[in-house]
Amino acid sequence: MDYREVNHRKNDNPQLYESLKALPKIELHRHLEGSLRLSTLADIAREHQLDLPGYAVEDFRHLVQMVPEDEPDANVFISKFFTLRNFYQSPEIIDRIAYETVADAAAENIVYMELRFTPIALAREKEYAMSDAADWVIKAVDRAEADFGIDVRLIVSMNRHESVELGDEMVDIAIKNMDRGIVAIDLAGSENKFPGKPFEHVFAKARAAGLSITSHAGEWAGPESVLEAINVLGATRLGHGVRIVEDLDVVRLAQDRDITFEVCLSSNILSGVVDSLDNHPFRDLYAMGLRTTLNTDDPSVQGVNLTDEFVAASVEMGYSLDILKEQVINAAEAAFLPDDERQALLTRLQAEFYPESAEAPAESGS
Ligand SMILES: [Zn+2]
């Protein structure tokens, strides 16, 4: 399967697409900086006269999105984000992209989303304070939640290939904004070249303050990276984590620690982690009873949305509707929410997915 197939799921399976779009869904792993509408990028490019081959989407698509000519490769994938950093030209733009990202999620019936963002990525081009960039994101997300009836929490993501000092500063911003919807921190970036160990004290500080931990691991590096994320960083959820299947001892550790896997199917294909959905380790993770969830990662860079990922799991991997619902329930169980809010989310989903069993207690009580 290549990019073109990913992008054409809606056309190939219109009925299934619409029914899975209507299914209430949860997104635990989506990057704000990978969720930008291309039409918005065209507006920004034109208004700010950005240095691009042209200002129509087709003039610059290949610079901000994986296209058929691209080799499936981590460096090619990451290169898109370096181009995207040029687009963060004003506070209004940061507000707009955060607002639109939430709007787009609500439009495909994502009822709860944990949106991660990288303050330094948004702040660097115009040398904004990272705390200001975070503030603009928080306010835009608040507005969008109210306007579109979706529940959103935020995760502050830092890159391993950038300095620990920057990461430390981002954790302080996360801690300061815990009462405004920031619930966790994340480590992303070039996993194959940069270990997480230097960030140990930064993650310890976040945990001590009550933030939850997720980390990209087992994506572009192997099980040793997963082990580090769990044991050194204290991650309870893994971004991807799929290469854990290369070491059964680490699999057992993940089972013992009740780790949740934020699986992103098309991302793994486009960044060269796996060559096809037939060979995707999601199958193994699921078969081994690990807690899996389905996510997008970077919808606009990949040219997909969460509904596309569900269609792929259904059509190309053969998973039933019940198993897809199970992934949504798993995501609710792994949400970085207080117990009462997580339970309310679970109850709501159970009632929507299985209305008959929701009525059962009332019958047995009569
Ligand atoms: Zn990611």
C-alpha cells in the first residue's frame, strides 16, 4: 500500500467511510504541527509571501505532505515539519491552526482528543516566547471545544534532537498550565539517533508535578528504546511502540505495566517503519492482548484522517466493527483524564456502541 491508496479510501469505500466517520472516536496521538489544512497554508503563504515555488496548494504540497514521489523514510517525513515551521508567522496564525485542528477532529466525530503540540516549533520562526505560543494554542483550543462540542486535552511534546534545556523549559510551561488543559508531556523526534536518557530528569520533574507521560518509542528504533521510555522516562503510553515485537521480554514488561500503544498505521508506512499493512505489527500487538489504540499522528502530512485509519484497519487488515469499537474503548481507558471524567467518557461510549446492553441493568432491576 502506498500513499495514493491511503488517500483514496474515501472514494473506494464511500459507505463504510461514512459509517466509520459517524462512529464516535478518540484520538490520543495527533500533532498540531502535522494537522494543518493545506488551504490555510496557501492563505498564509500568499499573505506573508513565503519563499515557496508558488502559492497554490499544488505548488508546495510536496514540501509539506508525503507525496507518491517520496521514499517512505523517517528523514523525508521529518523534513516536512521543517518547512512547516516557516508558516508560523503571527499569533493569529497559531490561533487559526489550533482552532481548525479541533474543528476538523470534531467534524469526523472525534469526541475526545489529546492534541500534542511542540512550543518551540511554533515559536522559533518569529522568536516568540514559547509560553506565549502555548497560551495562544490553549485559548484557541478552548474556543473550538465550546464551538464544536468536543473535549480536548493538550500534551506538550519536545524533540530528542533538540536541547534538554529547551525540553526543561517546555516542561515548566506544561506544569504552569496544568489547570488549563495540559495533561502530559511527550518525547518525539529522531529516535534512531538520539536516546531519551538525557531527558530523564526533565520527565521526572513532570511526573512529580502530576503530569502524565507518553513517549515516541519503538518507531524508528527498536525494543531498547521502548525499554528506555518505560523505565527511564516513566511512560505509561507509547507513541507507536510497534517495534516492541522484536523482543518478547520487553513485550512482557509492557503487559505487566499495562502500557497503552498509540498505533498510527499510515504514519508507519509513510515513514518507512513497516512496508505494508499486511506486515504491520498492530496484528501482533492485538493478538498478544496488549492495549492498542488507533490514531493518525500527522493527518495533513500523511493526507489522511482518523476515519481513513479505521477504514484501513477494516478493509485492508480485516478487523471487525467490534474490534474497532474496542480500540476506541481502549483509548478511553488510557485517556489522561481524572478517574471520574474517564469513567464518564467510557460510560458514554458504551451506551453509544452497545445500546442494548446499556438497557440491561434497568431490566434486571425490574
Ligand atoms: Zn507522533
